[in-house]
Amino acid sequence: MNRQCKLSIVTKDYLTEFHCILDDMIQGMTSTPLTDSISHNFITQMIPHHQGAIRMSQNLLKYTTYIPLQDIALGIISEQTKSIENMRKAECACGKLTNSQQDLCLYQRRMEQIMKSMFSKMRNACADNDINGNFMREMIPHHQGAVEMSENTLQYDICPELVPILEAIITSQKRGIRQMQQLLRCISG
């Protein structure tokens, strides 16, 4: 029998803020105006994704005393702030490269599948009174989504300035996934 545990006030506060941030991220990623440029569309959808991770990490830092996870959260804030800066610098040039309607349709269909899966996994992540575990169970699918969105984008004709940004996202997010999976195993015993 699967019984839901009673959540502490602190956990409820953490989760309430997490869900507000998640809702903002979903709204930002799904309401951005799309153009005929895959490069531009990726940037305008990934910026709110990164902003969500930064805010989720800041939320965690208000509650955790677990130093390895503090280090991960601080790394997320630093890396994704830099990635946003890089995407904003490349946005104007990248928006000039247009794609065929067929590529745009295939690209966006896959992006919507990735986002839908990511949003669902994050919203339905197992929650208990271990805020550290909650954060990692929420952030792992967030990072997996970034990897899949970046890999999807690399399959198309995109502006050259975007390629190293995508490669950096893939590398950092895969590293973060590995670190969090390892920490989850440690705290799960």
C-alpha cells in the first residue's frame, strides 16, 4: 500500500515555491512567439528553461544544509546564467537563419514532445520531507529535457554561434545528471 507522508511546513513552503517556478517556466517556454528560425526558437524557449533552473536552485539554497547539493545548485546558477548571456548575445544573428517549413514542423513537434514529458516528470516527481531528494528528483528530468532539446536542435541547420552553446548545455547537464543520480543513491542508502 502506498501511503502519502505528511509534509512538514518547511517542505510545503519549498514545494509551493517550486511549483510556482515550474508554472512560470512552463508559461515562458510554451507562450514564446515562434519564428521561421529553429535557432531563434531554441533560444527563446531555452532561456525560460534556464531561468527556471536558476530560480529552483535559489529556492533549494534557502532550505538545504547539504554541502554537495549546495555546490550543485551554485554550479547550476553560474553555468545557466552564463548560458543565458551567451544565448542573448547570439540571438540577433541566429534569428536571421531561417529553416524550411518541413524542418520547422519536425523540430517543433519533437520539442513539444520533450517539453511535455519533462513538465510531467517534474510536476509529478515524488515528494517527501527530504527537500534534497525532492530537488534532485525534480532537476534530473529538467536537465534531461535540456539535453534532449539541445540534441534535437543539433540535427538541423542552425547558426554556427549556437553550436558551442548547445554542446556546453549537453556537457554540463549530463554531468549534473550523473552527480545528482550519485547523490540520490547516497542519500537513499
